[in-house]
Amino acid sequence: MSNNRDLQRRDMETLRDDWWVPVVLVAPDKTVYSDLLGDVRTESKVFDPETGGKISVKETSIVLLKSDLTRIPAENETWFIKYPDSLLDSGTLITASFDFNNVSEVGDSLGYIKIYPQEIET
């Protein structure tokens, strides 16, 4: 009999296969992982909840299943990720960087990591 965590892991795999979008990871050693799917979400805030003043914040997070990765980012490593600029147009990719400090393993027991990429200014 499966426990709830096993059921949730299987559900995440189903979501990945049905709804997640292609992303590309580039490791510090230049290894490219181009066959990944990620749950890309962008949240925008138009006001500061503490002051009520207007602001404009765009924060992107990307969930990846750990089982899809051969390794996860370690301390003192900078990785790059390419993800769709718009979920309606997967052809235009944004390139961003992230390091160990921009990765959350709060989903560790469910087998995923959440990345908070930092856009690269050109």
C-alpha cells in the first residue's frame, strides 16, 4: 500500500508530463540538461503589503523533480537556466542564473527543488 507521499510524488510526475514546460539547465562544468520539464511560475506584486505603496516586483520560481536531475546545485556553484518568457510562447527563452542560495529544498520529502532564478542584465 502506498503512503500519501508516494501518491503525491506520482501526482507530481503526472503534472510534469501533462503541464510543465521545457527548460534547459547548464551546470558549472558546462553540462547541458536540455530534456527537462519544469513548473515555471511568475508572480507579480503591484503593492507593498506592509505600506500599501505601489511597487512592481516580478518573481519567478521553477520547480524541478530531483529524479530528473543527475545532481543538484551545491554550495559555491553558479548554474544557468533557460525558461520560456511566456507560457503561451515556449520559443522565446530567458536565460537566468542561480546558485545554492537561490534553491529551496522545501519539497525535499516530495522529491523536488524550487529554483528562484536571477535574471542576467545585458
